[in-house]
Amino acid sequence: MNTKRNTMSVKKIRQMIGGEAGLDWVADQLTSVAQMYQLYESAQHEISTKLENLDAEFEVNYNHNPIHHIDGRMKDPQSLMGKIQKKGLDRSVNSIKKNIFDIAGLRVITNYIDDIYTVEKLLSQQDDVEVIKRKDYIKNPKESGYRSLHLVVKVPVFKAHDVETVPVEIQIRTIGMDMWASLEHELRYKTDVDRAEEFASNLVDNANALFEIEQNFQDIHHQL
């Protein structure tokens, strides 16, 4: 369940961005950008460790693991640059920290629907974790059929000489919801528009069917 760390070095950031525009953007602040990525990756690791510890404690107390697995991802510099341009933001590191909240991300996959809210409750009750954004696409699914609980939390990261509070985006969903989201993402970004539209209504039907099946599985689990 451990999240693999992949620290962004100055060299790696330069390689990933590429192109004159990208190099111009970081020419005078490559080190600052690398430090920012290291900071956000540390925050991601802090939340991941908390979740793993909470899951282990829950197993001891209730003989059940709410978390099936955790995936971590860092927004790559090219995607970050695109988001900055789309929002019309200043390219400075300070502006990025104030306006972009999904540089570090975790996808938490649970075994059952109820586990989603158990994980949220356990994490949000931590004294040093602050929930700053919440969107429940399970109780209010998107028109596409997408279901997931989205949180943005802030956690303190202890550096050599000070402490900085850093946001991490967390998506919590079941195995079935994650399987559906992966297929929907593939259709949306790896096929042409016509093909995506062709399967759109079918995806909604399958999302609803999967949700009903997972509710049934959850009911059986509760009765055991």
C-alpha cells in the first residue's frame, strides 16, 4: 500500500518541461520549482502514511481494512504550466502555492462504499489535518456517471528551518468506481469524440449498475 516517492530534481523538471517557453518560465527559478515539488511530495507522503496507519489501526480494532490500496501522483510540470495558463495566473511559485491545490494527489481505493466515509472521517479527525475543499460525487454523481469523494486537505510539513502547511488532493472511491473511472478516462482522452459519445449512455447505465452491485456487496458484508 506504500506510495512510491519520486522526488522532482532540478534536472528532471527541466527535462519534463522542455521547449523554450517552459525553460523561460523556470530559467531563473529552477531550484525554487524543484523545492516546491519536494515540499508537495513530502505532504503527499505525510497523508499517505497517516492513511496507512489509520487503516492498520482499524484492522486491529474492527478486523476490517477499509482501504484496498493507495495510488499517489504528482502533477507533471507541463500539466501545471497548462493549468496556470488556463487560469491566467502569474507563473511565480508563490502564485502557484496560493491558487493550485492539486499538485500532489492521492487516490484512495476502498473495499466498500461505507469505507469511503470511514476513511474521510478518520483522516479529517486528525488534529493536524484541515479539510479545505470537499465534493461528494457519490451522493451527487456527475452526469457521466462518475462517482468519487474529492477532498483537498492541508497538512504541515516540517522543513529544516520552519514548517509549511501544504495542500494535497485526495480522491476516495471503491474498486468498482475506480474501474469505471479508468475506462471513462480512456474513452474521453484516448478515443475520438464520436466514439466517446457512442458509449456515453452505456457508461452511465453501467455506473449505476456497478453502484447497485457494490451496495449489495456492502449489505452482505454487514450481515457477515
